Amino acid sequence: MKKLVDNEIISCSAGIDVSKYDDSFLNKSLQKRITETHCDSAEAYRNLLEQSKEEALKLIDSLNINYSEFFRNTLTYSVLERIILPSIILKKKNTNCKEIRIWTAACAGGQEPYSLAMLLEELKNGESQRFDYRIFASDHTESQVNKARRGEYTEDALSGLNLKRIKQCFTRHGEIYSVKPELKKNIDFSVFDLFNEQFSAPPASIFGDFDLVVCANLLFYYNPGYRKKIVKKTGDCLARGGYLITGETERDILMKHDYREVYPQSAIFQKL
């Protein structure tokens, strides 16, 4: 695929390495900025990028992947609720380690970790024997982590939730719905770069060993080499028999990396 603007020019102007991104995603981001800046060609936008630090910052911001929803993939969460999480809970009852450990590797606005916490709290209330859990939610920018930690959403952002969950898990303040403290208490938010070569998982998790790692709707933004790095890093952190979750459009990527889908179309995988 022909690139609209050379990676070296973008990296020099924006101050970040963009070679890690998938060419299609990068071209779409560039085309959007070309349109919004009313440039009449890629060359004109390249000149603007070289001259304007403000535009470079806007381009960087457009490359930050921060869109999310509560219970984004209905089938994935249904399988988690009915099969995967109950099986993990049962397994924990028969081991010395009673704590369920989960890592959401690109938490964006926090919808993903809060969705998982809702499921676990509901399962806990229905269990005769209690269990503990800890969710480690990370993202690569401090602004996104702070947004997730606050847990404040508009009514439109709650469209994927039923009224029971909204009532149980949120407090309304005018037009804003805030996640209740009791849902936050088992979630640890932190800044973590998936391409950090020093740590294999967020330092707060200490030793990884996750029963579940969620890395959904992220892989397709990167080129194959960087996808492989993400899959290896997240996979290496799994406990024996642990599960790795992707987005529904990323399933083929995992199948090329020695993973099997545990339930058809669920985007929930285990290592072969």
C-alpha cells in the first residue's frame, strides 16, 4: 500500500515512531487530517506537518486508540459470564490461590474493566463460596488512565447496559453517571506501554500469572511485527490454562499464533 506521507517525515514532525502502525490505519488517519485541514494534497499536508507543531500534536492524538464500549462484543461477554468465569471460579476453589487475576491491556475509557467487574460482582453474589479478584487495567497514556479511573460517563455511553446494572453500579450527577466506589475497589489502573521491553506486564501486578488477559480491538492497528510482540507479551503473562481475548475482527490473528478459540466466534482463546 502506498503511503500518503513518508513515515520518517511523520516521525520527525510528531516525535513518535509511526512505523509500528498498520499502513491502512495510518493512511486513514492521515486522510482524515488532510480533509480536516483543507489541504488539497498529501504533499500540502506534509508541508503543513513539517511547519506546524500544533498539527503534529493533532495527528498524534488521532493515532491514540481510545474508543471503547461497555460489553462491546455481546457474544464474548455472554461466554465469559456463562462458561469461562464460572470455570475459573471453580478451578480457584480447588487451588491454594483463590484470587482471580485479570489484565485489560488497553483499557481506554475504562468500559472494559468495569464490564468485567460487573460480571464478577454478579457471579460473586450468586456464589455460596466467596472468591477474590483483581483487575489490572492499563493504557499507554496517563490521560486515558485518569479518565478510566474517574469512571464518569454520559447516558449515551451506557447504552450497552441494562437498567439493573446502571442502577446497581452508577450514581447519577446531573447528566453524568459515575461508577460507584464498590465497583472500583478491585481494579488497579496504571500507565503501561505494551512495547516496554523492561516489564512483561504492569508492575502493579508484580508477577503476571493472569487467568484472563483482554487485548481487544487493538491488534489490527499495528503492523504484523508489532502484533506478534503484543501477542507474545500478553500470552507469556497467562497462567496455565489462562485465556486471551481479542476483538471479534482480530480472531484470525490469534489463530496464526498457535491459539485455539474455545467457543466459535467468541474471540476467547487458549494456547494450543
